[in-house]
Amino acid sequence: MTERTIQLRRYRIHPEMFDDFVEWMRDELLPMRVEYGFHVEFAYADAKNSMFTWAVSLPGDEAGFREFEEHYSASPERAAAFEGQPQRIAEMWIDFVTSVG
């Protein structure tokens, strides 16, 4: 079985911006990640707690993931997606996780 690295991303969103954030993620950022070669494992919106939780993965190890993510983060497409966007994230937690199931 090929090694796969999974990054878990959890955001607490400013409540008044939650719906706009979810729409932007669904319509802009998640599809862009897929276009760049990431696999979106899941994405969940918890409106009651103003939390957005999602995971992306790539084949390979964590070092390779970090290198690939640097390339994605520096892309003009990502910069354009963030241009003019307000800061909606109040807190974020980003970790690498292992599947156990």
C-alpha cells in the first residue's frame, strides 16, 4: 500500500462570516486544492459551533506534502482566490494525522 500523508485542518470562523466562508471554501478553495493534485478527504461545516473541519491528502511522506504545499501556497491561482477576502478565521489548528480505520 502506498504511503499517504493526511493533513487535518480545523478552523473556528467568526460567526457572522461563517456562511460566506463555507460558500467560498466550497466554490473556490476546495476545488482549487483538487486541481493542484490534493485529495480532499472530507469537509464538514458545523454552523452551531462556527467550526469548519477538513482534511487533504497526498501520496508520499510528510516532507513531500510540505514541499508540494509550498508550491501550491505560492501559486498565482491561490493568491487570486485570497485577494480581497476578509480574515474570517478566528483560530486554526493544522496537524498531520494517521488513519486508523
